[in-house]
Amino acid sequence: MIQSPVSIAAIYIVDKAYLFDNSCETMVLIAEVIKGQLEILVPGHKLPSWFIEHVVNKL
């Protein structure tokens, strides 16, 4: 889980970042950031609350 603002900044420093949700039994790739562009890969109703709070709401 992303817990600090530094982590959010880090996804924009690198060329590619992959965000996984591992809060369930199976790890799921939910988003990726390529050259600063966030692409959400799952339907909105399947996004975990931590992702909305710590990533989407921080953009």
C-alpha cells in the first residue's frame, strides 16, 4: 500500500511504474504509469479504496 507522498512522486520520476493490488488472494495489476500518464486497467467499481485515496485523489 502506498503510504507517503514521496511514493506518489516516485511514480512520475521513473519511465514506467506498475501498481498492483495484493490485498486479496490473487495479486492484480490495476494501473500503470508510462512517461507520467496514468492508465487504469480495471473497471472503476473494482478499484481498491487505497488506490483512490492515495493515488487518484493525489493527482
